[in-house]
Amino acid sequence: MTATAMLMREIETLPEESVAEVLDFALFLRTRKKIKVLKKTERQSMFGAFPGINTTVEREDDRV
């Protein structure tokens, strides 16, 4: 059974006011703008990206 046939079967069992809500929702879905999904970018280390910044990493140790 196709998705359209399943939707029609379910809609036919709904009360009239719910059918109106389904129609409103379908019209909303048709008119909304698609949101572009950004592709995942590979993350790279920032060390060396800014040559003027001191990038040495030192560990502060509170132990004496």
C-alpha cells in the first residue's frame, strides 16, 4: 500500500474538523521553504592557523 493510499484511508476516518486541519497542514508543507542541510566539514587543528599567536601548550600543575 502506498503512502498516499494510507493517508487517504486514515483521513477518511477522521471527523470533519480534523480533516480541515490535515488539509491546512498539507498546504503549509507545500508552501514552506526548504532548509538546506549543511554538509559536515572535516575539523582541523587550529595550531599553525594563526602564525602570530604563540601556540605552545603548557600544563599548569598545582602539585608541588
